[in-house]
Amino acid sequence: FLATAFASGPALLILLAGGLARAKVFDVGREAVDRLSTIMTYAATASVLLAALEAFTALYSGVPAAGEHLAYLFLGLDGHFGLVVWTYSSWILLLLALAVLLIPGLRRRPALAYAATASVLVSVLIDKGLCLVTSGFVPSPLGYVRDYRPSLVELAIVIGIYAGGALAFGAACRWLLTSESASESTIHAFHQPPSTARDSGMATVAQLEN
């Protein structure tokens, strides 16, 4: 869980930084983006390895509950296939993104790099936002299998959370741009040479001669 958090967080920051730079609003610099990309790549690789170890442990142990959980995610269980498509979509996006991020020749291409970053973010959102929690209750303690569908109240809560985050980000960008503009004005005024009495006198003489 922490590995995917360290993958999706930098991915979101990279996409936001790229959007701000493309709109010519604010440029965080190439070095910062490269560091975030490195963190995201290591974290995404670690998440894949940890997930593979978890699957191996569940299947090798022979515990029915663990095996049924994986079967529901990847194969479906008792005629219920609600998360199979989402599970495969998440893993395909993550593996394709890692293929781009781990190959230097592909990672240096901006279009592919941003596509891989977006794939990591979407993959984690699908895996942790949809598959992780809901599949944890399948099958139920009584052995029942039911597909989960979010209610309108739950969807409204999710939309509200994302809207609050977008509002906070917009306010932060506005404050950053205002502070940067004020700092540039102060620096420009500080470096501007002050006018002297001699300059004003020469200007007056020039006006009289004209």
C-alpha cells in the first residue's frame, strides 16, 4: 500500500507540474521532475514485486480464503466477474508504464514519459480505489459472493473529495503566482538606479532648450 502511494503521489505531481509548465504558468525545473520520476519508478517496481510475493504466499500456503480472493480478482468467482476487467486493466497499465520508465531510451521521450506517468496514476486509482477494498469482502464470512456497486451517496462523497483537492490546489497556485509576481516587482524596484538632483536639473535644461 505504501509503495503504491509513493508511486501515485509523484505521478500526480509530475502531471501537475507538466500542465503548469505547458500553460506557461510556473516551471518547477527539470531536476525536480527527474527526481520525482525516479521515486515513482522505484516505488512502482517495489509495488509489483510485493504484489507478486503476496500472490505467491497466498497460492503456496493453500489457504482457501486467500486463493478465492485472487480468483475473484483475476478469474471471477461463482459467476461473478465484476472486477476482472478492472484488475487486468490496472496491471496492464502498470506493467506498460514500467516498461517505459525502466528503459532509458523510452523514458527520455516526453510524450511517452507523461503517458507512462498517467498510466501509473490511473493504475493505482483502479487498484486501490476499486479493487482493494471491495475485493476484501469477497467472499463474505458466510461464503457469499456479491459484486459491489457504489451508491449515489458514495459517488457524491468521492466527487466532493476530489473537488476539495482541486480547490486547494487552485488556491495554492494563485497564492504562489501572486507571491512570485510581488517578489519580482520588489527585486526590479531595488535594482533600479535612483534619480538624482543632477539628472532632474539636466532634464529641466533640456526642456528649456527645446
